[in-house]
Amino acid sequence: MKMRCIVLLVLSAISFTAMSSGDSAAGKQKSVRCASCHGMEGKKPRLASLNLTGKDASYLEQALQAYKKGERKGGQAEVMRAYVLGLSDKDLSDLAAYYSGLPEP
């Protein structure tokens, strides 16, 4: 049982590392669709939106994938799903790379 937990932790770490391979420059171009809620550089203009700047790329990519698959519920999840549903995995990776590279507010 202990070995199984260790193996799962190692595999999880590997998958997080593999996910964060986006192109920041391409992500900046694709971020225009995010600006109305998250601001031009990922800094929320409204209280209801999350700041995206400086967040871990793996976390952002995983969150975007979860929205796309409908795994996140509540709050603005359905709005987010509508925005990301038409994006490719590469698009999501690029967006994550862009926002993670911006300095935190």
C-alpha cells in the first residue's frame, strides 16, 4: 500500500512537469479572449475574477483542462467552460505559460 502511494505521487509529479510546455508568446496572443474578465495582463479588473499572473503553469493548465472537461462546478465554471471549450490542448498550454510568466500583482 505504501509503495502504491509513492508510485502515484511520482507519476503525478511527472505529469505536472510534462504539462507545462506551452509557448508564452503564443499564449499572449491567445489571451485576448480572457481580458474581459481577467484583465489585459491577468490582473482582475473585477472582484469576481481571479488573478492569473504568477500562478504555476501546471496548475493553470490543469485548471483549464478541468473547466474544458466540465469537471469544475460552481461559481463561474460554466462561463469558463464556454470560453475554453473550443481551445486545443496546445492553446491551454500556451495560455498557462503566458500567465505563469507574468509578475504577480
